[in-house]
Amino acid sequence: MLAAVNTSAKDKFLQFVDRQGLRLTRQRMVIIDLVFSTREHFSAEQLLAWARVRDASISRATVYRTLPLLTASGLVREMDFGQDCKYYDPNYAEHPHHNHIICKDCQKIFEFESDKINRLEGEISQRMGFVVDSHRLEITGSCEELRRMGICKNKDEHPGQSRRD
Ligand SMILES: [Zn+2]
Ligand SMILES: [Zn+2]
């Protein structure tokens, strides 16, 4: 789940923070390290759970205050997949053209890139006289596990709900 820290994205983020004249607390640095070392889409509550494994003193408020800074940097994108909480996507810095396909049962989110879609986007925008800022394509359906077994074993690993306490 967690790989090595993506130092180029993290460096860009730290430069952004610097330009804002902000200083980061140790707790915020833990959160930022986690965000730039996952390739998964995560909810605020998932990020809080990961962060608390590393530092039990990290509060929900710190996580919720750090997320807007991450999205403002443009390196992390807030995604509304129509589920009961928002997801954060850390892969936009390197893969700005990726798309998502989401299982309707386990709600697992997969990424894919397609040259065909990119070409089509170019053709359409040119024809309409547009310059593309961003695009968003989400496909929902039954993942292979759901199709074969009628149930997803991914489901428990990826609850996708927000919790309150
Ligand atoms: Zn993504
Ligand atoms: Zn599934």
C-alpha cells in the first residue's frame, strides 16, 4: 500500500508551502509523507488512520486542515465519486490524464490511461474551439471478483465510508 516517498511531488508541495509563507508542524509532515508515499485514493478518515499508526498524537482536525493545502497545491485532487465521502487522489502530478473505473460493490477505484481517449479529447476540444483544462472520466461497474464470485473480497479492505467519533 505505502511505497517510498515520491520526492519530486513532495518537493513541489514543500516549495508551494514555502511560497505561502507557511511552516509545517511535525504532525503535518507525517501526513504529507503519507500522502506522497501512497498511490491509492484515500478518504480523510483513511488518511487519519494511517497517520495515527505513525503518530498517535495526530488529530482529526490536523488532517482536515492539511487536506485543503494539499489540494490547493494542485498535486492532490479532491474526487467526488458519488460515494458517501470524498476521496483524494495523489496521482495527478505525474498522471494528469488518468481516468477511473470503480466497482459498484467494493467501491475499489482503479486507474487507467488511454491514448485513444486523449486523442479524442484533443479532437473534440479542437473542433469546439476549446483548450482543455482538465477532464474527468469515471466508469462504474462490476469488478472481476464481483462478476465471478457474486461478492467482492475487496469489500472489507476498502470500506469507503466515513466514520465519526
Ligand atoms: Zn486516480
Ligand atoms: Zn469489487
